[in-house]
Amino acid sequence: MYAIKIGPNTFIVTGGAIKLVGTMDERTHLLKEKQKLEDIKYYLKEEGILDQDDFEVYEI
């Protein structure tokens, strides 16, 4: 599973894949998961969600 940690016990799961290689750059399906992580991270920053407290008051 791939997730973005925004607090000690708060994660946003963005997807999952089986990784049998050293880095995510070695397989196409892992590159897609890596791009999702980057996209969500960018979105959260743009929306001002930077930590667990921000997430708790933000309604999705």
C-alpha cells in the first residue's frame, strides 16, 4: 500500500501494488502509483492541508 503520512496516526492511502524491484521507477505500474502520490501531495499542499489538524477540519 502507498500512502501519505499527515500525522502520527493519520495516513491517506493512495493505492497499492506489488513491488518486487528495488525502486518504483523500474516498472510502469509502480510509476503510476508514484505519480498518484505526487498528485495527492500537491493537491493537499494547494488546499493547505499540511498536518493532521488541517485534515480533521477539512471535509471531503
